[in-house]
Amino acid sequence: MPFDSKEEVLRWYESRPRTLTDDFIDSIPWGEVRRYPFDRRLIPVLEYMRDVEILTDMYHKELRGTPTGRDPVISKFMERWGVEEVTHGEVINMFLNELGIRTDTAWKSEVRKKVPLFYHINTALITALTNLAGRRFTATHMTFGAVHEMTTAQSYRRMIEISGHPILKRILKAIIIEESAHTNFYWSVARLELRKNRTAQRLARFVLENFYYPVGQSSLGRARCRYSVVGLFGNDPAAIENLNRTVTERVDSLPGFREMNSVTRTIADLCRKHAEVFPAQL
């Protein structure tokens, strides 16, 4: 649905009910998780997904240091977005616990502690550069956010498909509903920002075309990222085609992004070059 202002987008988002409520989480038959088989090769992928979600509060803090994060509409969105994303990680962790992958009470702190120093140095540099660019960089932030949310949702759909676990399916389908609302906010605001001027379009396209990487790669490490991407998309050309249709072609409709395929290209290249990282069996 087209919006004429960021305020309209925010009102739409705030009108959406939460999906992962306490009642929903309590209704999940946690005691039945082990009744169904689960491919052990997918556990590191699920852990990667969990950790990406948990680090959202770190990304939120970083964005608050930029003109984008100080925008009152975007800031209001991110308050709820941050809560929802962390909840996604917590619920995925609950599923892992029921599978027998135990975590202690400080597991979220441990995830944050493992983020490499280089990531923080690089982020500080990027934040300084985005402050120099000012509000013209907001379109870039929003476009990147939309891409990350869309690819995350497609990754969850792939996990549902290849895991075949009915309880995980129930959890991930609920998460996808919230991720889709996040996508619509990011994409709608990106569209509004990109329509403002050609400079914003050129900057956003240049960054996405040259610096796109799967969400979590810089904070969780290339090895974990490659394993997860190949595990989800590497054994099925149709999965790459679906990613192209649901992500790349949608980005293509944004102002200034005609025939830009860096997302499909990056994921396909990872799957081709690093197919060996995901074992044929355990």
C-alpha cells in the first residue's frame, strides 16, 4: 500500500497487533519439540538466526547515533521494532533449549561479547561518515533495512521448508508476520526518502551495490554466515530464484534501483563458492 508520509507509515505499523504475545508463547507445546526429528546440521543455522535477532539492540544503539536514528518517526518505530526482534531471538532460543541445546541465563550477554572489535571500529567509522552525509543517508539506511528484513523472512521460510518441524513452523510463521510488518515500514520509508532527490538514490544504490552482505556477517563472522546461507539456499536453485523474486525484484521497484541484483548475486555466489561448508550429512 502506498503512503504519502513517514507519519502514515508509522500509524500503519503501530496499528498492527503483536503476534508473539505472551499468550502465543505460552500456547506453544514446548514439551512436544523432541517428538519430531530435527536435522542437527540446522542447529548452527538456527543459532545464527537467534543471535542476529538478539543483536538488534546493538544495531538500534548504533543507528541512534545518526541523523536517521534521531528522526522522531523512525526512532518511534525502532522502539517497538527492537522489542519484537529481541523477542524473536528469545523464542528461537527457547526452541533450541527444548531440543537439548542449553543456554545459561547470561547467554544474550555472551552473544554480544563475542562481537569482534573490528566490527565496533568499523561501525564507528561508518557512523561518522553517515553523520557527514546527514539526512541524505536515511534512504540508504531504510533500503538496507528493508533488504535485511526481506531476506530474513525468506530465510525463515526456507527453515520451515527444509526442517519440516511442525512446532518450529508455528514459531517461525508468527515471526514472519512481524518481520513482514518491519519490511513494509522500511520499504515504505525508503521509497519516500528515495523519491526526494537523485543524490539519495545514487548514494543508496552505490552502497547496496558495492557493500551489501547478508545480515549478521560482520557481527557474527563470515564462517557462521557462510554456513547458514549455504545451509538454507545452497542445495536448491529454486530457493535462489524465489529470493530473486521476493527480494531483488521488489528492490528493483524502488526509485533509482532498476536492474540492481546485488542481493541475488551475493547469495548465489556464496552458495557456489562455499558449498563444501555445509556437510552432506552428520
